[in-house]
Amino acid sequence: MEPTCLRWPDVQPDFSVAPRVAVQSAVILDPVSDTSTTATDQEEVWLRPSPRLGTMRRVEVLGVTALAAAIVLVMTAIRFVAGAPVDLATAVILIVAIALAGVLSDRWAQRRVRAWAYRERDDDLLVRRGVMVSRLSVIPYGRMQFIDVVAGPIERAFGLATVRMHTAAASSDARIPGLTQIEAGRLRDHLAQLGEAKAAGL
Amino acid sequence: MDPAAIWHRLLPLSPVIRAGRLFVGAVIVFAGTLLPGSHTTESGAITRAVIGVVVIAFGVVSWLVTRWRVEGNDLRIETGLIRRSSLRFPLPQIQAIDVVRPVLARIFGLAELRLRMGGATAGSARLAYLTASHADTVRAQLLALARGTAIQPETQESPERVLVRLPAGRLIGSLILGSPTVTVLVMAGAIAGAAALSPRAAIGILSSSSAIAIGMVTVIWRRLNGAYNLTVAEAHDGLRVRSGLLDTTAETIPRGRVQAVRMVEPLLWRPLGWCRLEVDVAGRQHRGGENNPERRQLRAVLPVGSRQEAESLLARILPDAPRERTRPPSRARWKAPLRFHNLSWGHNERCAVTTTGRLARITSWVPLTKVQSLRLVQGPAQRGLRLATIYLDTAGHSVHAAIRDRDADEAREQLGELTVLCRAARTAQGFR
């Protein structure tokens, strides 16, 4: 794995596309952290999922769209073979609609991918996400009970993994998808280490 | 007698009591065939006898292979004949201890001891059954071990100070004004109305709604049974809540195990100034056990009481609840029209309080030491109105404290402040 993938210094947080609120909250939260970071390196501290997550989401959308289109085609073909009257116009309209839906959901998925960001601070991890509903979670290291690294078949094909943080509260549900497996491993070890050092009882 | 040294067994009567519940069920199921007039075949009787014997035999075997003892700081329970399991329950992680006594166990003077453990995957340890006095002693000893003090042989029930006693009259009044009763009344009204129009339709409605009615009556009964004669007392090992009409439960919540407190003021109780005070404790709900009382994860320490009583009780559970509360900006009315008049929140360095609720007013207190994580959430409607909600996640299960519909800038500032306060609270508690 190329070492540049450990962090993405080249991928600056793209605040122009990220939801306005999340960006502001990041700025507001900064005075809180003990690290007296200057405004310039604050921006570097926000890390984002691998750019490959965007590709993965695109492939997923493409797969679903292709499947839907294939179903329409097969249905039309069956009717044609069976000798039933074939309504070509409807089939074409359906396929166009499916293609349009695919393009729109891809755009949406890309926006969502860009909305993910996380930041390791001295005492807690910040995770922000969401386009429609924007969320910013603050999870203290000491509260993490265990950390999962999960990679489904599609994620594995792209060399990605999802890191899940579990606290004693069921509603916490913090996760970061689309990390390279190296970064996921690093994050897991780092969080586990910090969690051990700062563990808090129930 | 050092309890750490020897293995204990449960009482030999335990399988009988356990089977007793099944037996009662079986009698109800087979009641039809037992009636005179219905012809009971010999094979049917044999089947029943065989089922009975098998149930008893299973019970006896399960009793034979079960033993428990205290090892250092753990409670160890060994059980199982074919799949032998040895369970270890670390006592310092106890969230609450219950002494549960179903009717049948009460008749024989027995009690079940149940330990609620923390953690999402941990279940509860159960010792069923011990004699009632032994159960109390074991509870006192386990609580002493949980606190880290050595058990003396004379470790017994510690003296307690009664905080609240619930009069039966008020409990019944509260049940009459509760939602199940209202449902039953509405249904009765609907049936009466239908009967006036066409008796035939009324019979149809009656037969179809009888299941719901039975369900509602069961709910009312369960509440009455659960909260009857409730006493809340404070002892040095924690808060003790005792209640029950037929089945009794005595719960001990050690100090500092309360994850959140909630006060509910239903609409119908508002004119009487009544409210309900509930305490949330960590630990997973244990479903499908043989006894029902454990279903009540969220324990009402005061099923019905005046505001004054609730506040004095709250002062004992959370000594430093914040007094002042602020209201959300008035534009939040557009986002939450029904909730708006109930929304407010306040905090100090120890505790946060939020109010919400559409019909009933729900006030939740969360000690900042118990906050697991914080979330700032802004939905599309909120973005349009420049509002945001902060959620305080706790390890409890039923209290969801949310600071709803605040001004977005204020919410961001408060999120930062709460993060710092929670960290300070954790540090003060001795953790980092």
C-alpha cells in the first residue's frame, strides 16, 4: 500500500461541498480542544474516508441500476419471444427513468461520501456525516467499549473497511466507512490504546 | 461461615416452584378436558402425566447440576448437565440487585436473587430460589463486596430511611386516569354507541375488541400488582425500592449507578398535579425469563406522586440537579408545534436537564458523568429554521435526553461546553 494512503494530506477537506453547519461546528468546537492548534493545522486534522469510497458507491449504484434495467429488458424480451404485443415506448421510458434515477442517486451518494469526516482530538473522536440530516458525534476515547473493523465483500474488493465505535449507549452508533485497510487498522489500534489509557466506568 | 469457601446449592424446592408456574399454565390449557362431562381418554391422562413427570425431572436435574459461590470479587454460577457452563459475574460491575418473590415462592418463603450487570452483552445472574432471609443476607454481602469492603459474617441488612410510601388509593386513582383505562372506556363508549344504532354490529365489535380489552386489563393489573404498597428507602448501600401485591420485588440500586432520571407528567394527571418518577439503570433487558417483574427495566421509583414528592426524591437521587432552564427560540414553534410549549433545558457542571413531550411533559435528568457520547443533529427542517438538536447518549435504555430545537449557533457552543463539562465530570470521578 502506498504510504500516502495512511493520511490524506493531499486531500484537503473540501468545505465548499460539505454541509455548512458541520464546518462551522468544527470551527466552534476547536477552542474546546486542549491542543492549542492554529487555524491552519486545524484543517489538516479533519481526516476523510479514502477517495475509493466514492468509486465504490458509484459501482454499487451502477450495479443496482444495471439490475433494474436488465429486469425491464428481460421482461420485454420474454413478451417478445412469447409473441405478446411489445410496448416498446414504455420499455424505453422505463429504461430512461432508471438511468436518470441512477445518475441522481450517484450524485447524492457522492455528496454523502464527501460529507464524512473524522478528527482525532486529545480526549475524543469527532465524526461528522450526512447531507440531508447532518450529524456531528463526539465520542470520548474513555467511553469506547470496543472497536470493530468490518469489511463486506464489496468493501474488500476495493481494499476498504468500516470502523465502528461502540460505547455503552446503544444510541451512540458511530462509524467511519471507506477507510483503507491500513488506516482502519491504525485507527482501531490507536483508539483501543487511547481507550485503555482513559477508560471510564459506567 | 465464609461464603467464599464452599459451593452453595439452590433450595431443593426450587424445581417444584419453577414447575409450579408451568403446572398452572398446563391446568389452564387442559381445563376443558378436566371438566366433568367432557370424556377424558386414558391415553390423554397418560400423556399429561408423562409431560408432568418430564417437566419435574428436568427441573430436578437442573437443580442437581447448579451450584454457586463467591470467588474473590466474582459470583460464580455453574450449571448445565450436557452443556456445562460456568458463569462469572464480576461484582464491582453490578448495576442493581433485585430480590424477586413470585406468589408461589412467597407461599413457601422463598426468594429469587437477580443481579443486573452492566454492558450491552452482559445478562443478569439469577439465583432461584433461596430462602427469603438467606436472599437478603446474600444481597447485603454481595453489595458489600461490590463496594469493595470485606464481608463480615455479621454483614446483614443495613438500617434504612424510608423516603416515600405510596398510598394504595392514589395508585388506583392514577390507574383510573391512565391510558389503558381511557382506551377501555373509549372502546366501551364506541360499543354502546354502536349498540344504539344496530345491536348486531355492536356484538361484532365486542367480539373483535375483547382481545384488546383483556390485554388492557392485564396491563392495569400488572401495574397495580407491580406498584402496590411501594416503598422507597435509602440505606448506605443504595436506594431500595420495594413493592408488590402478589409478586413482590425488592430492588437495590447502589449509589452512582443511576444513568438517568425521568419525570413524566401525563396530560390527565396534570389537574391533580401528579407525576411519575423513573430511574434508568444500565444493563440489558432480560427477555423471556420465567418471571415477569424483570421486564420493568425502567423502574418507577415513584409510580405516582405529587411534584413535591418527586422533587424531594430527585434531590436524594441526584443531589445537584440544575434549577434554571432556558427556552428554545420561538421559531422552533414551526418545527415542533405540539412540543414547543414543553421544550426547555438547563445544565450545571454536574448534570443536565431537558424537557420535552407532546401531550405528556417529560423531564429527563442526566448526570454528566454518565454521558457516553454527544451528538449534534440537524435535519432539513431545522436547517431552514437555523435550529439543531443535541443528544446526550447514556447507557440506560429508556431515557433519551435530547436538547431539542435550539438555535444552531447556541447548540454548537453548548456542544463544545458540554464536551468539556463531561470530560471534567469524568476526571472528577477518578477516570480520565
